[in-house]
Amino acid sequence: MHIVTDSAADLTPEEIHTHNIHIAPLKIQFPEGEISSEAISRNDFYARLAQLWPRIPTTSLPSPGDFAAIYHKLAEIGGPVLSLHISSGLSATLESARQGAQSASTALVEHIDTLTLSGGQRFQVLTAALAARAGWTVQAIRAQLEKVRQASEVVYTLETLAYLQKGGRIGRVQALASALLNIKPLIKVDKSDGKYSTLGKERTISRALQAIRNHLQRTYGDTRLHVSVLHGQAAAQAEELAGLLSQGLNLARLEVLRISPVLGVHTGPGVIGAAVVPAHLMEEIG
């Protein structure tokens, strides 16, 4: 079985190589031209983002042709394809993948709407890859992915809403009011529709990080957890959040990772958050 996803999953290069995961890259349009989000390092991306301000680049999703090319290649190898993508509530990537599969009629493709992104999407992709390697059927993998989706949480805060405003995600008045009041929103991905919802607001990043810790404590209690702390270019704040979570949660695994540049376009460098899943859901595949 072949696993396909997109660059919003925030997989590490080692994970992509180890599990032979195929990535359909989302793209970033800089003034000088388009670049695959997989072809630019995090540090180079944020350096270019700072140079561009107050302009920001735009993003685009993989075309149906991009997906068709991947599916055609995998059809030649043989075997079914499981294609898992960023929430349909946040992107049209999944629809593009479905259109690409219609063009690649020789490939047997099953599509999964992860209804999340970033670390939450990564948990599902790794689950699928591990289960496929263990010989699970597509039906069994789908059932496990639903358990992972329902039990996962993705929550984050932002240093500024300016990037969301520049990208058209929120209104100028809302962004200006938040800047004047120095508001740091707490945002999560809703499990029901895969869209963003607001958990609360704080006046400082430190208080926002504590609020993230408190929310996860209320949600999971003493459950053993796999936790990924994610950030754009805010290493000190990410370590602060990792410290809070190590004190407040029952951790089986804790890692600090960088989010994909294609997500950083819309959040700016000051995004810090966490993706969380109960450990047993990742450990029971074997």
C-alpha cells in the first residue's frame, strides 16, 4: 500500500524516507516566482518573509495534474493508494486530489479527509504508514484513523494576527483591535468540521502558553500522550511550552518541530502550539 499526503502534514524528512511517504507539495508564490514548500528550508523561508513585509507571499495547492502524476507513478508499481490530506474545511487540496485520481483511472486510490492539519495530520499519516507496513486492510486503517482523529487535539497561539489579516483570513478591523489590545488568541481545529475555532484570548504569549497547557490538562487528564510542540520561528517560546507540558501532562513522547513554510505564510513566524494524541493509539500498531 502506498501512502500519499501533502506538505501541510509537517512530516520530518526522516519520516518521509523511512515510511516511503509520497508528498504532493503545496506551493508558495513569491514575487520572483513560485517555489514548492518542500524546496525551501524553514530558516530561509522566514528570512524571505521578513524581507517582504509588509507584503506576504501567497499559497496554492497541488493541481489535479500534480496528483494524477503521483497516482500514475504508483499505479505502475502496483498496489492500492491511501491519500490523506489537510482538512477540507481549510483547503481544497482534497478535492484536487480526487480530481487527479479521476484522471489516473488505473490507480486504486482511497482518499481520507484528516479534518485537521500540521501535527494532527501528521499523526494520521504516520498511523496509516505504520498500519500499512503491518499489513492492515484499508478498512482497518480507516477505522484506526477515525479513532486518532477523534482523540487528537491541535491548538496554537499567535504572536500577531497581522499575517492572517494580510492573507485575507480575518478582517483588518479585527486584526487592528487585537494588535492595539495585544491579544494572543487560542485557536484549535474543530473535530466536527475541520475548521478553526477560538478557545480564548490572553494578553501575553506566556499566558497563552499556560492556557494551552490548561486546556490539554482538562482534555486528557492522566492519559499517556504523544505530544508535538510546533512553532514557526519561535524556539524560545516553543521550549517554554514544552516545559509547561512536561510538567502538566503524562507524556510518553515529547518533541519540538517546525511547521511547514506553506502554513507559516498565514501565521507568521510567531506561531506556537501543540498537537496531541493518546499514546496507545500510536503504539498499538505493530
